[in-house]
Amino acid sequence: MVENHQEDSRLTIVAFAWRLLCAPIRWLGVGLAKLFNALSEPTLSDLLPPVAPYSAVAGDDALLPAARGERLFLDVWRVPPAYREAMVMVAKAAAEMPSELFAHGRVHFVLSRLCPDPCGSVTVERLRAALPDVSVTFLNQILRDLEGWEDVYLLPATDEDNARALALGISDMFRGSLVRVQLRTRP
């Protein structure tokens, strides 16, 4: 009986000593794992903004910016490869655009993506509809700037234009109501 007790004591002492020796190794292992994780490449999810709350996503046209971003993230997976590659180029161009020209670049880009009518222009009415968050005054100024920089032509109304197109056009003291925008082609 005494012999079993001595043997149990020895086993307990050996197990305790073993735990004491292994504890720093285990602690070192956990520390190394944390260090490895910190130094390893972040995942895509680590680089993205936090997920928008559900309440921000539940809307149609009046989306909050976070919900708009979430919808864009999801749509990237649904478009053909050519559009995914183009999205990357557009995102890079938008990120590199100077802040004072960002609105002008956005309007020019939207204009370039609207299908022109048979005469090669887009009505100001359609452009306004594509940019509902841009005020009338601000869009008018941007279009005047783009025309001054020789990026677009602002075209006056014709007999074919309706009253709505005239009302949504840009009033010009010398040229009348400018109701169409046409991108200038570069040589």
C-alpha cells in the first residue's frame, strides 16, 4: 500500500513537472500562432468595410451609402468577367481622381454609359434621371464646365423636343434651352 502511494506521488510529481515544462512551450506556441496570423496576408473580408446593418439594406431606390456598397459587392459576383474587369478599372480611376474633379468625372462617366439617341446625344432629362442625387444647379454647372473644357457639346432644343425636355434643359442667354449633351470625340 505504501509502495502504491509512493508510486502515485512520483507520477503526480512527474506529471506536475511535465506540465511546468510544457506550459512555456504551449504559451510560446500560442504566441507564435498569433504572430503568424498577424504577419500573414489579410483575407478579403479583413479588407472590406463592416457589413451594413440589415435595416440599411432594406430599401429600393433610397439606399443608404452602405447599402449601395453592399449591393455593389454582391452584384460583382453576378456580372460577366468583362464587366468585373471594367469595374476594377473604373474603381481605380475614381480612387485616383482628384477630389475637386470627382463630380465632373462622375458626370462624364455616366454620360459615356448612357446609350445615345440616333443623333449621338443624350437628353439632359435622361442624364438628370441617371444622377438623381445631383442637384439641378450643380449638374448645370458641371455640364457648363465640361463644355468649357471641350469634353462635351451642349445642344439647343429643336422643334422635336417636348415641353418636359425644355423645362429640364439648361437655360442659356444666347443659345436658348440646351436640352442635349453630346460627348466630344478625341482625335
